[in-house]
Amino acid sequence: MNESLRAIGEEYWEYQLETSPLTALMLGDHRYGDRFDEQSREAEDRNIAALRDFAARAEAIDPADLETEERITREVLMFEASTNAAGAETRQAELAVNHVVGFQAMMPVIAPQLPIETSEHAEQLIVMYGEMARGLDEMSERIREGIESGRTPPRYAVGETIKQLDAFAAIPIDQDPLLATRVPAEFDEGATGAWKERLAGVIETAIRPALGRYRDLLEQHVMPVARPEERSGVGWLADGEELYARAIHQHTSLAMDATEIHEIGMQAIERLADEYRVLGSKVLGTQNLGDIFSRLRDDPDLHFQTGPEIVAASEAAMAKAKAAMGDWFGRLPVADCGVAEVQSGPVAFYFPPALDGSRPGNFFINTSDPTKTGRFEIEALAYHEGIPGHHLQLAISQELEDLPEFRKHAGITAFAEGWGLYTERLADEMDLYTSDLDRIGMLSLDSMRAGRLVVDTGIHAMGWSRQQAIEFLARNAPMSLGNIEDEIDRYIGMPGQALAYMIGRLEIQRIRSDAEERMGDNFDIQGFHDAVLTHGMLPLEVLAGVVEEWTAGVRPA
């Protein structure tokens, strides 16, 4: 490899691990296990400067002097570093009050996943929990900076976060979810008890007080000036148009604007209506969209009642996918994927395996209210989050031996989520759906992703209120109202991220269609999937070039 590019890539990856100790620890790298990510404005400024420097140094390398894989490395580094810098420059930390994916929602999920294997790791965690309290105070300071500059979060998110923090504070210390960590195998009962006591002590004397200060800041200073529900989008901020434009580019990796994306979403919803009518007639005896949606949303027989039911259904879907994946993928992951239930966070999500093999990949399903999850949706969710979705994508990427380390872990949203959504339809090609009712679940999740293009742009670029977005999704997707509200609140708190799913899926499908047309009978689905998955995450324009080169190498001259 070009030595300058190799050196920049190695330095960039080491920089990412050092400045995000939690990411490093989740990957099984314990060198920074006694630290917690810095959240201050000063740290953000240093990060922006460093990322801009990495991007500039990569851009300065002449691509004409590089081999194909080296050119991809240069493009990925330039895109990721520059778009992350551009996102950080919009100072979204000043607005980061979020009851769906905020600290108080996600840390209870993350804590049990931390790979604490030895007594040394356990000692590091005690120090890290103290640093976590410092991070919380830095988060609070960023919110204060937002108030001073007239940039405040939405009032609804503030109120719901306060409720979560109050519920958190009411949990007895010995039952605090941050205590639900792994225990080193070398600990006996006495050592375990003593260590847990010390960990609880840090939670009680450092983390809980920091959360209390954050809660009081929200109630006393943020709530009075927070944006009302009818001004939930960032478009209402003075710099909102630029913030959202940068978010669109970062999350889609394409040159698109909000109006174009909004229209793509509307067209996708119209196409889905025809598919609903066909399957609705077969399964529910009606072609009326309103009746189909009402039945799927309100019929208790079509919804789960308990968490274990959801986990069992997810595991059954994953087992089917594992048995079939060898026919559709040439390269398969070594790491396994499990299913686990959680009580907070998004409806469903995935964590990749630890690099040291101490933890498999995991598909997490939120069972805090089982009745929100349709029985008809669980297969599509499992295929998206687990196999053949994020697990194949991310576990294979981590296991690639010939790529620079940063490319194995690149965070390019449109590729990641576009692939996950692509595999929901691929699962139908693989004959994985048990019934036509389960195929309606595939359409249901498609409706959500198509609707996201409309409501995300509506909220952040077109002045829609929170309620307007909820009503639109309720008219055009059969999700439960509770799930719709959670989804809309996630979009409000993460501008542009929700666009990645459908935009990414449509582009991957376009790239595949082009390959099929160019190759004719020489097209091989295993080869296509391997071409997509064996280069790590890529900006979509780079992915198109990779697949085009694959087709040129396979089809006859």
C-alpha cells in the first residue's frame, strides 16, 4: 500500500479509538478502558480540526498513483472525516436532549455489553464510571451553551427526558442498570460483591449526582425556553438550513436536497399502497388501505403480549436465515449472532461482535411494551438487524484481513441502513417469510422507511409540527401509535439519520439492477453480495464504482 496513505489510515484509526474510549472498549480494546468520551466544546473544536486535517492529508495524495483498493481507502477516509467534521461544526451537542437514544436510554443497554473479562478490566471500569460523571457534566454545559446562543431542544423531548431521569433516580442503587455489567470469571463470590459495592459507590456519589444536575438544568433552565412541538425541527433554528443540508449529505452520502427526498418518499408510499391491496385481499379479505392499517394496528391477536414471545419469534426467524444464507452469500461471518431483549432504546438495534471474540453480535429487541410490536413485523425486523442484515454486513467487515482497520469499522449510515433495508426484501427472495401475513410485515416496515423520507424532511425543512408528522405516518403506515410517536421523536432528535434507510436501499437496488442488466446470464447473486460486503462500509457513489469494476471483471469481454 502507498506508505503515506497507510500511515494516515493507521493514525486516523488510532485517533478514533483514543478520542472515543467507549467505542474502543465495545470493540474489546482495553487500552483506554478507564476513560470516557470527552463532551466539551474544547474537545469538539480539537476533533473538528483533527478531522479536517485527516481529510486534507488524504486528499493531497494523488489518486493516479494508487491501486484500486487504495483509491477506495482514500475516498472513504476523505468522506468520513470531512462529513463528521461538518456535522460537528453544526454544534448539535447543544440540542442533544433525547429520550429515545440519549445517555439515560442507551447506557443501561451498553453496560451489560462491556467486555469486562479480567480484574484489571474491572478496576478500569470503576475509574471510567467516575469519568462518565464528568462527561455528563460536560453534556450539561453544552446544553447551557445552546441556551446562551438561542439554540434549544424541543420541549417535548425535554419533558420526556426529565421523566426518564426521575424514574432512573427512583431505582435503588443496588438495582441500578449500570451495575448489570459482566463480572470477571476469576472473581469469587466475595470479590464480586466487593467490586460491585465499589461500582455502586461511584454510581451513588458521582453518576447519580451528575444526572441530578442534568435533570435540574433541564427543568429549571431548558424547559422555559425549549422549542414548542410545532417548532420541533431544526429548520426553525437560525442555522437550521445549513445544519440539515450537512446532515443529509452525511447520512445519505449523496448530493440530494430535502425537496427531492420528500418527493421520493411520497412516490414510494404510493407504490406500497398497491402491494398492500394485493396482500390485504389475500390475508385480511380487504383491499381498503384504511381497513388494512386499522386491523394491523389494533387487532390484539396480531400483536405480542410478552417479551419472551418476541425473543422466541426472533430466534426462530434468525435460525431460518442462518440455514439459508450459504446459498446467497459466498463469504459468511465467523462470529455468531444472538437475540436479546432490552427495556430501553429504539424498537430494535444491533451491536457488532467484540474483536477479541468475547461477545457475539447481538440483535436487541425492545420489549418494554410488547403490545407495540406486531407479530407480522418480527421476521422483517430480525432479518434487518440480524441475518442477513447488519450481522453479515458488520461481522464480515470486522473479519476482513486485508483492509485498513478504520475501514472495517467505518460509520457510513446510508450503506449500513440501506443494506439492512435491502435485506428485508432480499429475505422475500430467499423465501424466508413464513406467510403472506409476514410479508405484510415487510411492507409495514417499508412504509415506515418511506414515511421517514417525508416526515424527516417535513419536520426539519418544511416546518411540520410533531403532531403533523405523527398524523402523516399514522395515515400511511400500520404501526401502532406508540411506535409512531417513538419514531417521530427519534427523527426530531437525529436530523437526517432516518433518510439513510430508504435512500440507501433504493441506491443498492439500483446498483444491483444495473449489474444484472450489464451481466445478463453471468450475474451471480453470491458474487454481487460479496462485492458489496467485502470492502467495508462505503459511500454509495464509491459502492457503485466497486460493483461496476466487479461486473467488468466477471462478464465476458
